[in-house]
Amino acid sequence: KVCYISLMLDIHLDRFLHFLVVEKGLSPNTLEAYSRDLTQYFRFLESIDITDLSQTHSETLYQYLGTLRSRKLSSRTQARILSALRSFYRFLQEESLRKDNPTLPLRGPKPKRTLPKTLSELEVENLINQPKTESPRGLRDAAMLEVLYATGLRVSELIALTLDQLELEAHLIRTMGKGSKERLVPIGKAASRCLMDYLEKGRLPLLKHLMVPWVFLNNRGGRLSRQGFWKILRQYGRQAGILKKISP
């Protein structure tokens, strides 16, 4: 049974993920989340001796949602998992792999809507002024904070920026967002000037004689990671005396 359910997972999940890539153009992070959520669902099916997707019904899914609640997962996480299940069963139905969609009667918890915590103008100014621009690393950090504040880029977009995406004379950045959609983002004069200072004085010492396209580099000359940027942001937040939890 375990071998059969594993084979079923491999076949149906691979086809579904391929569909999401080709037809929907979803990002790698979204695909990973779908894969993780559906894999956990298949493990649940194994635990209740269901060896075929045709044996799953709305009651099966209600039972699974009950296990999610018993694990005290947040309403947002439960809603995300239910969304993955709905998409998966809709795919099976559209591919004629089953006649019905057992997720239709399901109603998941509504995620609690909370206002984002923001920084005051003074706190932002203090944060941006923290990097010491006498060093290559300080120039890099100052440029990253200025660009992030000026453009509203996601962290993944910021660290993935390459040199050919910069159009600083026109005060523009070309970036690839969700779904691999390109967009032009205006960047103010202050951020453009800070970025130019980094490119002229800071990037070459960080490059370590490597030929890489990324704008923002780590101390080894490679691309800065998401985790690396988060650490940098938290460090400057502490230095600025910002007590509230901050995020990009």
C-alpha cells in the first residue's frame, strides 16, 4: 500500500506541478509550498489506509482539515493548505482523472486580517542612516536599504537584481516579479545616487575577481541571500534603537 500510494504521489503530483509551471507560471517558492502541502496530505491518506485518490471524498477532506486544526495550525496556514487541495482536485477533474471535485463543499477558516506594522518616518530615516559608507560593505548596505525603501521591491527581487536590470540615468529598475512578470520600477534620485556610489566604489572590492552579474554581493563575492539581508536589516534595526520587530 505504501509503495502504491508513493507511486500515485509521484505520478499525480509531478503532473500537477508541471501543469502549474507551464500553464500558470507559478514561482519556485509557490511550487515548493504546493508540493509540501500535498505531500503531507498523502501521508495522511496512508495513515487511514486509503490507497487510491478515487477513494477520497468530502468526508475524507473534512477529517484531514480536522487534523490540521488539532495541530493548532494558524488559520492562514489552514487556508493555504485548503487552497492547494482545491487546485489539485480541480486539476484531477479537468484531466478526467476523477469525475467530481470533493473540495467544493469545504469551507476553510478565514485568515485573520491584521494591519501591517510600519515604521515612522523618523525610524526609517534612522535605519537608513546606520550603514557606515566608508567601507564597501557599508556602501552596499546603504544602497540596499535606499533601494528597498524607494521602490518597494520584495527581498527576493532585490537580491536577484543584475547589472543589466539597472537604468540609473532614467532612474528606473527592471525587475522580475511573481509569475516571472517583468515590470519597470521608478527609483528616486537619492536611491540612484546611493546605488551609483556602491557600484563605483563598493562592488569591485566585494567582487573578489569573480565575473558575476548580481548587483548586491556577499563578502565572498557571490549573491547575497535572503537570510543574509534579513540579518543585515535586523542588525541596523538594533543599532537604530528600533524596538518593534521589523521586516523588509
